[in-house]
Amino acid sequence: MATMIVDEQRTKVQREPRRQLRKRPTWVTTDNGVTKIECIVLDVSPGGAKIATDAPFDVRDSFELALVPEHTTRQSCEVVWRRGKTYGVKFLS
């Protein structure tokens, strides 16, 4: 039987604040609000979100996301990854 001895302390990794699961409908808007595409926010954190659409669409690298559909406030976003109908976006300041 082998015994493993670890002398080093584990380095604590700073993690992003815990994501909130949303799973609620919202809108992706492009062209200054002219084009609206419904999507679902799967989860959201202070730095970004994971969204999904019913059908794949040619989303631009940046767009606006209406996290609260009935409000006029839009969050500027940039796509950081794409997997089929699911997109990871980061919020821009």
C-alpha cells in the first residue's frame, strides 16, 4: 500500500460569484433594436450569461440583451463561445 504525503498547501482559486439559474425568456436585439430574437437565459452571473435559442441563428459578435423584457434597458454583450443553439456571452461595461 502506498501513502501519499503532500507538503504544499493547496492554492485557493478565486472563482466568479455563483451563477443564478434563470431559465426565463428574454430578447437578443441587434440593429439598434430593429431585430429581436427570443432566447432563454440559462444562467447569469455578474460577468456574463449563457443563453439558448430555439433555432441556431447567425448572432453577431456583439449585441444587446434585454434581461428584463418589459424594461427598455439593454445590456451590451459579446459572444465568447457558441455551441449549436447555446451561446456564452460576457457583459460589456
